[in-house]
Amino acid sequence: MTLDKGKVVYQIYPKSYKDTTGNGIGDLRGIIEKIPYLAKLGVDMVWLNPFYPSPQRDNGYDISDYMAVDPLFGDMADFEEMVRVGQEHKIDFMLDMVLNHCSTEHEWFQKALAGDKYYQDFFFIQDQPTDWQSKFGGSAWAPFGNTGKYYLHLFDETQADLNWRNPNVRKELFKVVNFWRDKGVKGFRFDVINLIGKDEVLVDCPENEGKPAYTDKPIVHDYLRMMNQATFGADDSFMTVGEMSSTTMENCVLYSSPDRQELSMTFNFHHLKVDYKDGQKWTLAPFDFEELKSLYHSWCKEMSDKDGWSALFWNNHDQPRALNRFVDIQNFRKEGATMLAASIHLSRGTPYIYMGEEIGMVDPDYDSMADYVDVESINAYQMLSNRNSCGTPYIYMGEEIGMIDQTMILWLIMWMSNRSMLIRCSWRKGRVRKKPSRLFRLSRVIIHEFPCSGMLRKMQDLQ
């Protein structure tokens, strides 16, 4: 794989992007309408969170059909038009592949539940559960119907883990990847892909809630090479990124080293745990600046020096916004947003921008747990931070900005009470109107002129 290290990726959470139907939920046609804006911003690729059919228990990461578009977001014709329009503006699309688990409403699990032995081997079903804990709280096992057995779910109980040791599972999942490649997709983001290497027999692991028993197992590298060879590996221009849960730098170098033919780059989250008290996610403590600086710099430098490659980011759909976490937004909002933008665009790695980051969006200020629409946040509702913060509807930029009707019922409450917001908003005839902020204009300059290693190449040319 030959990775273009000068590209910039922009993440869109479709559910919270532009709504063209008035139902309060973003859709594919809304993305089509905003492609000229994205081209003006200067991004090269758009990563879309899942838009496949789903019960939406985990906001689309519980997929019930991998090869279709959820009517909530449009249809396949909309998707194909979106890819075509993107290509006309020199923008490619990266899709989220959730291949560690599927929804319990997927036909594979339903057939397994009905007693089909072939499909039962698609999952991890045991007579006795292990002591592993779900990442969403509680046991990682749930009763498998009325059989007296249990199935594994590292996340929500409606997300059954898939058994990658079964070659039939791998065959089906590789079909999914190739299906979307044939639709013109030029990149994939693989969700928690370093968790797919589970052993044949799953046993207790009292250490760290069981994570060492299933995280970064050596066989993951074999599976990734198999997938590379069977799907995207033949296309040198293809971009892939793996989301790595509780990973190590050593493994991320291996996952992303070009000569190993696995992935183009990896996400890690170590720099975003510097405000966890005692390493626990659902806590809040003042962030450790020295640790943040050290982790961020060391991962960028050492990954690059060892022939690996990092996906650089401050925000995504799973994280509270970095402006709220690392910046005094009451006094230094513009300066902080500019600093965070410069740090990912001028470092060694591929920058990923989360929608709204380019205009300085911040977290909502909810009054009640009833406002949250997120299974992990609800399960841990004693938390002090949450995943829904980055899922609030996006405030659009461009000539026709806003399109947010005051009477519209949004799927997730949007917070606009902070008058210091970088965009100036005023309600007029049911629309939000504003002029592009200085931060937006600066973001365009950074993305157009200095995309990651492109800036480094320019500096080297001057030496």
C-alpha cells in the first residue's frame, strides 16, 4: 500500500449532520448538499459513521444489515450519488466497518438463536460465562435464548461478538468490504479491530476486566493481512485506519507498517485519557498537561520513526470535545481552537477533523439524563463526561447556513446558549444565519496549505 501522507480526513456523524426531510435526523442528501462546502474547506476524504440498517441501540454501531442503507438516512441511490458528487469535487469517502460484532437482530444471530449450528459458530457461545466485563458495564455475557448457554458481547448486550476464527465469518465479512469497494468507496475505518483475535476457548481473566484475554492478540495481524489480500490490498490508493482499543505502540507500528500489508494507520486513545482519574473513564480530573504533551509527541515521532503511521485527532463521536477538556473556553476559546488545529495538522500523522471542529463547536450543557441518547452514557449515568457531547447536531457553514427550523424536534438536543461561540448566530425566518468565523477561515488555510507531512515536506525543501 502506498499511502498519501498529505491527505486530510473529515468525519461526519450522519445522524447529526444536515437534515433535508425535517425529521430532526441528518441524512445522505444533506451530506450531498454540503460537499461543495467540504471541498471549499479543503478536505480530501470524508469518513462516515455507520448509516446501515440498525436498531440504533448504539447509534448505528449495532448493524443488522451490512450491505444496505438504513431508510432513516436515505437509500442506495442517495449513497451512489453522494460518492459521484464527491468524486466531482475530488473528495473520496471512507466508511465505518464494524466487524468485531453485529446486532442481535442480524439474520446471522437470529438463525443461530433458532438453532442453526452453522450460524451458532459465527458467535462465541459457551455453557459458562467468563469473568470478563463489558466495556459498557456489567458482564460481557448474556443468556443465549432459553438454551441455558451464554453469548459474548464486549459492548452492549445487543452487539454479539463475531468469531473470526471461523473462516465462514471471515468470508462473509470480506464480502461486505468488497461490496462497498465496488460502490466506489476509497477508505475504511475498522471499529475496535484489535479485539477480533479471541482464543478458541475463552477463560477467566481477572486482570483489567479481562482485556488482556482479547486485546491485541498476535492472530489479529494474520486476520488483517488476510483481509488486506482479499479486499482493499490490490488498490494502492486505498486508505485504511484501525481503531485500536487499549493498544500499544509496538502493535500499532506492526498494524501500520507498509511492508506488513495490514492497515494504513491506526487510532489510539492514550492522549485522551489524561483527564481520567486513576485511569477510569467515567471520572473527571484536571488534565495532566505534561503527560498530554509527552504522549502526543512520542506517539507521533516514534510511530513515524519506526515506519508506522498515526491517525491524529482530538475529537470524534465517542469523545467530549477537546476544547472543553483542554482549553479555558471562557477566556481562550479562539486561541485554544487554533492551537489544537495547528497541532494535528503540523505533526507527523494523518489529521482527522470531526465535524464542527473547524468552527470551534463545544459540548452541550444538558440539564437532565433524559437528554442523553447513548447506551454507554446511560449505563454509567453517574459519569462526569459522556459520548453524546460530540453527537450534537452540526451548525452548518456556507452561503445557505443553518437550515435548522426552530420548531424541529432534533434526535439529540442542540446547545446554543453560549454567546462566546465562534460563529455568531441569529434566528431569522426559522434559519440560523452567520458569517464564517476567523477560525473557519484559518482552518481553510491550514488544511489547504499545510496538510500533515505536506508541511514537513515544504520545510525540508527549504533546508
